[in-house]
Amino acid sequence: MSYVALYRKYRPVDFESVIGQDHIKTTLTNQIKENRVGHAYLFTGTRGTGKTSVAKIFSRAINCLTPKNGSPCGECAVCKALLTPSNMDVIEIDAASNNGVNEIRDLREKVTYPPVEARYKVYIIDEVHMLTGPAFNALLKTLEEPPKHAVFILATTEVHKIPQTILSRCMRFDFKLIDAKEIATLVAKIFDDIGKEYSNEAVMAIAKAGEGSIRDALSIADTCVSYSNKKLEYADVLEVLGASDNGKLLELVKNILIGNSAEIFNLIDQTAKQGKGMSVLCKDIISITRDLLVIKTSPNANAILNLPTDKFEEMKKISALASETFMIKVLELFSFCESDLRYSTNPRVLVETTALRAGIPENSYDINSLLLRVSKLEEQVKKGVVVNNAVSDTSATQTNLVAKITSEIVQEEKAPVVEKVEKKKLSSLTNEEATAIIISGLRKSERYMLWAKLQSAKITIQGETLVISVSTDSDYEILNMEDSLASIKNELKEIDAEVKIINLSKEPTNKVLDEIEEMKSKFGVDTVIVKK
């Protein structure tokens, strides 16, 4: 017989053996005990969390002649019949490859036939979000009013793609990610069953790599079993996962935290020569920095991390090298880097520059980097760190350092003296001059939306008030916003003027007056004749 993968061999056969999902198991078993089985269910959640397994167990449980605590007994004639591949009462449909309207029409015709041996005919439609629009429409009426003997179980990882008309006709169950400790317990039990020796750290590493998915974790465990004929160690799991060398990774993060740029380049170069991908390296840096932050902030850190004792002590020493703020900054930078790597043509350079920016905040001038620099100076003051690489704990040194910092801050924050300049009068400008000043200024300051709106607006001067007339409600709302008015006034900062926005669609009288003013400016006052 061919080899069977661990996740298939150890698939649960009753609710008691399902890992996690207690809220779902309780609800479904109560429905079976009370004989309140619905006609349509929707199981949603990330991959490998037990959707299909629970659907199969539930399909057998509702048909079992003697269920035990809501689970199928596995011994009655119906349970045995439903476990055979030839059974015709539990039908599994892969919607990814049977997603057309013809397949659903065929289902609609066959659903009217009663079950052969069981009480209910159950349709398990996996990846249901892959159905086409017409297919969903064809399923809709059957799903709402199926025959009494039919039960539908829809499973999906992308519930947002399912029409609301389908969702409203189903009982929805959301499957959660599985805790790493529960997955580790399952992996250890399986290793014991197959006679594979292992260390607890190795099992926990496999569980963490699964990221909440039992199937992913068991697939990794399957690979690890084949990798080593001896006792499975933590280092073996790292090698299988393709993770960076843990010692070098710790050393790299350490040098990022202390800002040693030369060693940062050296360690990234060594990692690249080993064939490790930059995306894997970036992910590893995020993971280990997160662990350092947990160690820095949590009193029971190792209960959360489950690391080997020697590794935990080593990381504890490294975590003392930087503040929580600094580590959060490193996490943010490498999280952005991980996202940007998908579009980068030179991933190594991107990782290197990110590492330098993270390790040396003096190279950046964003608000977070400036806060880090201030925090660093405050720590130096408290510890009595010195000038010219010499350390002194004397109060005189601290006083001098504080004085130096204070002096620098005062010099940076000291506002330059500006001579008072007499502002121009708005009335001294023409309409065209005022328009040119505002529009050109907005374009230079990259306020393109305002610039575009003012292209279609009419700007006139009425005394010392700049009147901007627009013809639509949307233009009026945008230009009349506080931020927009401030930007326009900023372009007129050398001119003494008020700004007023007029909506011509709501003020027809003003529109007529504006047209009169335009005619006056073109032809002169005496040549304008207004007839009623």
C-alpha cells in the first residue's frame, strides 16, 4: 500500500478528536442531541483548521443510528456504510473544478432523490466561493427550500466572495486558528504513535511554523520525519523550514540593535552566500525581534515563547541592548520591507538599507526616528554615558551632557527673527493677477485637487475680499473646507485679504451680479445697459 500523509492518516473521525473549535463542536453536538438539524451550514475559516473534517463528522453523526455524545458511533451499519468510498448519501463536491451552472443544475435534479441507506443525503461543497454568479443563482432556491432529506454544508476560506443571498440562508460557523500548544501536543502524540524520537523544542518549532493550521503543521512534521532517522532536534526543524542560521540571525539582530553597520553588511552577505532568500531573512528578523520584545516586556516570556533555556538566556541578554520603542521601530521597518520585497528588483539592497535605517536612527528624520534619538539621549543621561566614548557616572558629566543637549535643542527650536513687512492690499491687484498667484502657488505646493477645482472656478475681487464662485455643490464643499481655505489664504500670505466661496447653483442672484461685474470690467460702466 502507498504511503499516506500524516494529515490524512490522522484525520479526526469524531468530535472529541477535533483540535480546538470548541464553540462549533458544542453547537453541532447539541443540535444532534436535540434533533434540531438545519438544512444549510456554512463553514468558514483559514486553511487547515478542520472545516472539511468537521463537515464529514457531522454528516455521519446526523445519520448515525446510535450517536455517542453527538458524535458518530462508528459501529452501526450506517456509519460503516458512510465510511466506504462507494456510499451515495454523502456527496463531496469540489467547487473549484465544478463551478459552472450546469453542475449545479445537475445537483438540483439529483437532490430530489432520497438517500439510499442513511436518514439524510448530505452535500459537502468545498471551496464554494469558486462558484460562478449563475451557479450561485441556480443553487439559491434549492438551498432555501431543499427536500426534507437534504442537508448542505458549504466550506470556504474566502467568505467575502459569497453573495449575501446565500449567506442569509445558511447557519454560519467561523473556524479559528489553532493554538500552537494544542498543535504541538497533537504532533507529539503522532510522533509517539509512529515511533519517532523528538525534542520538545523541535515539536514546538513545527507547531509555530504551522501558524495556526493543523494541516500545514502536519505537512512540515511529515517532512521532518523523512529528514532525520535520528532524534529530531530543533536545528533539524530550522533546516527543513529553510530558516536562517539561528546563531547568525541573533547576531544580526544584535548588531541592528547596537547600530554596527559594518557587521550588518557582513552578516547579510554571509546569509546571502548560504542561498537564503531575502524574504525569508526579513521574516526571520521580524520573528526574532518580536521574541526579544516579548522577553523585554513580559515577566513570563518563556511561557509564551517556549524556547530552549540556553537560547532564552542568550536572547534575554540581547533584549537588554535596546528599548521597547527601538524594537517596535525595527518591527515596523522590516514589516514594510517584507511587503516591499514583492515588488523589488534588488531585494538584498532593500534589506540592507532597512537594516541600516533600523539600526542607525540618525540616518532618518521621520518623527519615530527623532523620538528614538531623544529616548537614547535620555537613557544616556540616566546612565551617565559620555562624551568621546569614555564612561563616567559623575554628576558633573551628567550636568555637562544635559547642558549640551539643552543648548542644542534651544538652538534648533529658536525661531528666526522676521522683520515685519507691510502687506499689499487685495484691491491693488486685478482678477487675473490674483488668480495666477493662487493657482501657481497651489501647483508648486502640490495641492493638485484644489488647483484642478480652481481651474473651473471664477475668481473676482470685491474690495478686500477674494470671491471664488463655483457652479456645483461638490466643488463648493471641497473649497469651503477649513483645510482648503487655509491653503488658499496661505498663497495670499503677503496680501491682506479675506476669502469667500460662493455656490452659484444656490445663489442665482449672485450669478447675475457676477456677469454684470464681468461686463463692466470688459466694456466700462457707461456702456453697460441692463434690461429687465
